[in-house]
Amino acid sequence: MSESDPGDEDVGVGPWSGPWPGDPRFDPDLLQHGDRRNVADRYRYWTLDAVRADLAARRHGFHVAVENWTHDFNIGSVVRTANAFNAAAVHVVGRRRWNRRGAMVTDRYLDVVHHGDVAALAAWAAGRPPGAGGPLPLIGLDNVPGSVPLETYPLPRRCVLVLGQEGPGLSAEALAACAAVLAIAQYGSTRSLNAGAAAAIAMHAWIRAHAGPPPS
């Protein structure tokens, strides 16, 4: 999937005007033909590797994990939001394959890691070496009995936000592995939020607590 509609000339910018920059981060092909990708203006004409390297240099301290037992279509949306908030990585637990359409190719710009089951995710998080910041707590998102309000919970600067799949929510194994399970306050009649929406709310809660203004 492309990052934009190739026929839509209003997306992005056209060919570079004037002498080409000597900065190695710039892609000669994009300079020549224009950059129609869905990227922030500061990354116009940059190579994919250059964008990834710049993002990696300032990744935030939270990871996002989502269970994938029935090919959840929300995973693409979660990946896209994780890219928007520059999450450390996205972890897919369960089935390796997931529907990438909703990601709008943002999975090219961050690491998407697979774990066969919750135990593997928990072992990875617990085994983080000191050089990588040490162990990471798993923080679940689900409105189950005993969950605490996201709105008042002090999210750790380093953690893994764990989402269940659409419908059943977090599995029993995931709930047991989490250091805390948080619920998003709701005021209407629906029982639960869409998993992609819940992920976005949780990520933004972390951003409000720990991140400064975005780069210009």
C-alpha cells in the first residue's frame, strides 16, 4: 500500500525547486519527482532510513502490545497511532499475521515485534537488561472488575501498554501478567470502546504525563 493516492497531486509536495541540498538524508528520487507520502513536513524528501533513524533517536519510553488471536482488524490503527506518538515499538501477541491496511504503511517507521503468546511478551519485558533501562511493567487496558481509572493512575515513564482484541478484551493470561489494569471512563450506553480508540486514549495519556512539545 502506498502512503498516499498517487493520483492526488494535492498530497505532499512536488519536485524540489532550486539547487538540490547536499544533506545525505534527502532522497534523490523524491527530490526529482516530489514527495507524496503521508509524513510530517519536517521529513519531506527524506529517505525512509533517515526518517527511521531520526525517530529512533527520540523514541518515547512506552511500548504498545496488542493480542491477536482472531486477526484483529484494529491492529493497523494501533500501529498508526503508535507511530504518531513515537512509541518505542509495537508488539503483536498471538498470530504473526495482521491486517496492515489500517496502518497506512506507518509500520515502516517503527519496530513491530511478534511474540507467540503472553508468556513470551512477559518474559521479554521482564528480561530487559540494565543497558536498555531494565524490566518493563505490563499495564493492561480493559474495563474489567478490579480495574483502576486511567485518568488517575500514574503511568510509568517506561512501560508496555497492553490491549486485548476487539470484543473479548484482554485474555486471562494477559490480565494475570499485568502489574495493573486500567479502565477508561465512559459516560454513554456502550459497554466498551473500540480497541483502536482505547489504544489512542491510553497512548495520549502517557504523552500528557511524560512528553514535551513535539519537534517543529
